[in-house]
Amino acid sequence: MEIIALTGGERVDVFLARALPELTRSAVQRLLESGFVALNGAPVRKNAKTEASARYCVTLPEVREVEIAAQDIPLDVVFEDDDVLVINKPKGMVVHPAAGHSDGTLVNALLHHCGNSLSGINGEKRPGIVHRIDMDTTGLLIVAKNDFSHQALAAQLKDHTLRRTYECIVRGGFREDSGTVNAPIGRHPLDRKKMAVTEKNSREAVTHWEVIARYGQYTHLRCRLETGRTHQIRVHMAYIHHPIAGDSVYGIGRPELGLTTQCLHARELTFVHPRTGQEVTVTCPLPEYFQNALRRLQGL
């Protein structure tokens, strides 16, 4: 495909990621590194700047099968049609296979559940994971079942029209009933396994929050993501000195309220259906671990 740059001086990877909303910036960078982006017949360097009126030729690689086993793992399906699947992910389930988690993941389960109905975005035939949630975060996650849906949903994620609302229990009390955390997130400067609020090599991150209930030393919050950075809610809550209860990475580092991991649940998801154009809102109940923590706070 050919993409024309109207202005010059912008990083090519940034320009192409905006022009191709179905691809992430890292996916565009991989295309550049592999020589799939050309200008006047020559490969374009990853750190190159755009040239005004230049015509960039982008070649998407052939879809290849990924060597991931389909596994018959039960899924809590909240919404499904020919284009979109919404899953209520349980605690402890990893989304993608990775080091230490080669199977038993959501992708393994989706490969079995979806059969031949798979997205081929980014050159790999696999269910179209549009966004991710942490292994120990529970709740709603949307999956595209074909390239058409993946492109549409990825564009909504990018322009913030795909709305994700979470609930969590955090430490401490709030004077205000609602607020916004607008603080950039990037890799922690000392611990590369963690994220942090930082100005260095970071990206814009915005979280809106509102109080659902107050329980003395703890507060039940509703959080809406405007952006979707890794560990965003966990990092932002810790940044404003209200870490999520049970969070061993960004919290107090010891058990509380009977929790072994963060008390964070993706409760509601709103998107525009790629094919019908109708707005769809999907919700799921609070899981048992979350309800147990609330019962402790309520003294039941």
C-alpha cells in the first residue's frame, strides 16, 4: 500500500502508526526494521524523518501460523458474534504466551474457541487481542475475530472511543468525590520489570477516578482509562499515594483484606460495533475475591 506524507520532519514510525491505526507503533517499527517500508525503492530507516509529499510504500508480511497450541480451556464469554468476542478473564490467567507461561493462556483458549475465525493483523494468525490486562487483574477483555474488526477496534482504542471502566479498592481516604491523574508512564528507571510515572521515555497517561464508597483506611473506586499504558491504574494510584489493596508490586508489599494480589477488576466495556455501527456496552459482576474484600470492609 502507498501512504503519502503531507508534511515533513515527523518521525516515520509515528507518522505510519497514525496512518495505520490497525498497527501499533512497535509493529510499525518492526516493519521498518525488516525492510517492509520503502521510499523511492529503498528501505526506510526506523529513525528517519518524513519528507513532504513523499510516497511511502508499506508491505504487510504474509499471515503466518503461530506455533501456539489450541487448548480446551473454559472461557467466561460475555458477548460474542461473528466479529467480536468479549471475555471475563479470571485472576491468574496470562493473556499471551511468554517466558514462564508457554500454555494455559487466554490465547491458547481462544485458538480452541475461535477455530478458523482468527485475526491476521501484524502478520500472525491468532485471535485479535486488541488490548491486554494483567495476569492478576480480572474482568473484561475484547477480542477481534477477523481483520476488519481488529482494525476498527484498534482505531477506537487509539482515539479513546473504546471506553474501559475498572473498579478497585485502594488504601487511604479521599476528600474529593472524583478526580483525574494525568501523569506520563514509562519503564521504571531502576527496575525494568516495573512501570513508573516519569518524564523519560514515557507516554501520556490519563486516568479518571470517582469514589464509590469510603471505608476508613480504604476506598472503593471506579476508574476510567483515557489511555491504556501498562499497569496504568496501578501506577497512577500508587503515584497519588493510594496504592491498590493487595498490590505486591506497587502497594505496601504485604497481605491485606485477605487479598494475595491487586484488587482490580475491569467492570465495564463500551465500543462501537465494527459492522453495525451501534454502541455496545458490556458489564460483568465483581468476582468473589473482590466481594470478599468488600465484606471485610463492611464488617459482614
